[in-house]
Amino acid sequence: MTSTTRTEHPEAPPAASGARIAARDGAGVVTISDAPPGPVALLRDAWRERALAPWLGARVLIKLIWGTKLGPAWLVLRPLMDTLGKALIFGGVLQVAAPGGMPYFVFLLGGMIAWRLFERLVFYATRSFDFYRKSMRELDIPLLLVPISAGAFPLVEISVYFAVFAGTIAFYALFMGEVYLQTGPKLLFFPVGMTILVVAALGLGFWTSVLNGKARDTRLIIRYVLEFWLYLTPVVYPLTAVPPAYQWVATINPITAPVEMVKTGLIGTGNVELYPVLWSTAFAVVALVSGLWFFSREAVKSVDLHGAVDDDEEEDEPRGA
């Protein structure tokens, strides 16, 4: 194991002062010292250096809007255009009906809040080592913080979806006299569903972040897998609209139940059943545990700190992803 020495670095924030410095051998290869031997040590290492997480998260946010003309406005425009586009296509052109006569835009927002949380966490975790490659050449950042900190952008984006949802609910309440917000005991389904989605996304993200380090085709594949997965999940259409012959597809989809829980908790239109919820919970736990195990074994060997393209120079940044 290579010993390390502490040096000053001008780009490191105050929170990084406790981070260990990566050692560089004579061949120019960066070796991350004190690699955690297993999932428990990996978690302990990340917790010890947790003060780095805000800086790492802010780095993703700044990088994704750097060089754009509209700057931070994209944080609002992306979710807004995404929702309006789907509402126009599915609610307008294709005439998909929301349950109980609810406005389709309200129904869509309930599903999109759940889906985008899951989808964005997986996608940005997959790209996380690309984002932080330059920083990892100089600082020995606990590896587990890398895919976790990449979730900063998805969390900001979800907060925008919530703001649009709140504004829409307020509009219908004030001007139409209709209240579509769930306020009863079913509201408890919302945090449970969101928790299942976060756990599942982190587990899958631990897998895909390492696989992307091994083969950068992973980020291209995962983009299309997630897009296809969206249309297998009752987000833009109600679960009741699925033909009986294809109900089994929705049942085995582990994201269906938590999405339905979120919709039930927010707007009362979901269909929550015990066995699909148990299946989704089991899937999320297995994904997280196996993801931590795989990450602890393969992350150090898979991270390419000397890629041909720096993280700030990626030619396919997911600004429009």
C-alpha cells in the first residue's frame, strides 16, 4: 500500500482539508491508498469524509450549466419543457385520460416526480466518475461519495417538479375550486414510495457507475434502457389503461409499485397492492446490497483517472438528457 503525504491544493474547498491525497508512482499512475476492503469499510470511509459531499454536489451543478447562455435557468426550463411536452403529446394528441376526470397535467406531474427521481439518480450515478475524474486525480475522494454526490442535480431537478406541481395544485384550487392534493392517511404512501425509488436507484447506480468505468458504452446503453423503462411504467398513462393481457408486465416491473405509491400519496390516483410493494421493496434492498458489494470489489480497479477526455470536456454532456 502506498503511503501518502498531505499537500495544499488551491481548488479544494475547506471541507476537503481532511481528504487524503492520491499518490502518483514513477509511471504516472494514480493509486488510491487505503482502499476500503469491503462494503462496511466503504460506508465508514464515506461517512468520515461526508463533508466533501456538498462540494462534490455543487461541482456537478456548476459543470452542467457552465458555458450555457441561459445558465441556471436551465434548472427550471428542463423539467418544465419535459412535462409540458409529454402533456401535449399524451394528454392532447393521444388523448390519454387521467383517472376520475382529473386534469391530465396534474396526473402526469404526480408520476413524473416519482419517475424522474429514479431515472435521474441512476443516470447521473452512471456518469459520476466521468464528472469527477479531474478531481480524483488530485484528491483521494472516498469512492462511494462519487455516485452519491452526483445525485445533487437530480434532487434540484425534482424540487423544480415539486414547485410546478404545487403551482398547478394552487391554480386549480384558486381558480377552478378543485383540490387535487391528497391530504388523508394515504399521504403516507408518498415518502415510502420515494424511499423505495431512492434505494433502488442508488443500488443500480453503484452497479452502472463501475460498469461505465469498465466500458463507457454503459452510459449510452443506460440512456436507452431508462427511456424504454419509462414507457413500461405507468407514468404517462394510468395503470388501469394497461390491457389485461399485459398486466403481468406492470406487475413484474419493480418501479411500478413505488410510482403508484407516490401518485396515491400525492393525488390519490394510484393503485397500491401488497405483493407488488413487497416485490419492489425486495428488489430495492437486493439492488442496494449487491450494488455495495460489487462497488467495493470493482470500483478501485475500474476507475480510469487518465481518460482521453477530461470530465469538464465531455463531448456528450447530459444537459439535454
